[in-house]
Amino acid sequence: MPSIQRNTFRNIDQEVYGEPPDESISHAAKIYGLSVILAAIALTQWIIIGNTHMLSHSRSEERYGWWLLCTFFAVATLSWTKLGRKVPFNYIIIAAIVESSTIYIAMEQKHNENRLVNFYAGIVVVALMLASIFWGAYFPMFIVPGDLLLSCLVAIANIMMIIFFINVLFINYQGIYYAVRNTFALVAICMVMYTATIIHDRQFDVPKNEYLFLSVLQFFSYMILHERILAISFTSALKTSC
């Protein structure tokens, strides 16, 4: 009988993106830890910018749409493309997401005359994030957003984005801006709940070792909610002044 050499078969190495993970740190600690670090970077820059006269611009609805569109495209590139997941491209994309979101929110904070509004907005958003994480981690799965609901919400969000730019170019109806912001705030809350189900081992079809993507997704959700609270405070201040 012909003998089969051991070197006849080649071992196919799995393609590893980035550096090998540190097994001594849990995935949950990596995801939440990196999310807190990204939020701390943004908060530090907000404090610095808030104490200077930088980024003083008039408020523009169109700017919100471009920030949302570009950041969503960057998050999609980070999660769904091989190029976006490889070093150093993934770090470059993450840095672009963090910095663009930080600068945009800092510009929005400049429109609030009282700095306490920005502080209260941060508290409200952190409370929303913690409540959403707790909901996704411990509530029964039949009342937690799953793949189907999240896909439907993302599809609706894309449609709302198209409506947003049509409104900017032709209609300029303020109610549509409110509807788009509310839709994306709902999507952000559902995304946080969904990532919590992955982190806390309640979703077995989705790998949770993609901690960079999951952390950035939580950071992006935080920024969407923070912008929504700032927009509510700005419109409330306008109504009060009138």
C-alpha cells in the first residue's frame, strides 16, 4: 500500500486580524473597557474645547446628516470589510470615528449657553446606556432586540437618512429633522441592547471576540444619544426664549 507522508497535507493557518488577543482579559472587560476609554478621550477634548473659543459655528441641520452618514459608513467598513479589520487600517478608522464624533458633538455643545446642560446631558445618556446594557444582558430574550428587529430598524434608518437629505435640499421641514433624530436614537438604544446580548453570552451566532467593532458600536450609539439630548435642550431653550 502506498504510504502517505505527513507533509503531504498542509496546515492551513487561520487568518488573524491584528495582534493575538490576551486570554487573561475577558471579552466583556475588553469591550466595556475600550468603550470607557473612547468616551474618556471624547470627554477630555470636550472639556478643553469648552474652555476655549474653538469650533464656534452656526448650527446646521445638514452637518448632522453628513456626520451620521460618514460615521455609519466608517463603522460598516470596520465591521464588514477585510481591509477595515486589518492593522493599521482598523486603528485609523477607529481614530477617525472617535475624533469626528467628538468634534461634532463639541460643536453642538457650543450652542448651549449654560454648561450645566452639557453636564446633565452626559448624565442622562450614561443612564440610558447603562439601562440599555442591563436590559440586553438580563431581561428575557423575547423582549430584547434580535437580528430581525435590528435589521428592520437599520433599514428604516437608511430610508430616514434619504428622507433627511431630501428634506435638507428641497423641503426644510423641521418635523422631519425631529423624526430622523428620534429614529436614530431608537436604533442606538437597540444597538446597545443587542451588543449586550453578545457580550453576556446570550447570542451564540455572533462572535464576541470582535471587541474593537463592538466597542466602537457602543461609542457611536452613545454619541447619537448625546446629540439627541443636546438637540432637545436646544429646541427647548428656543421655545422658552420665545
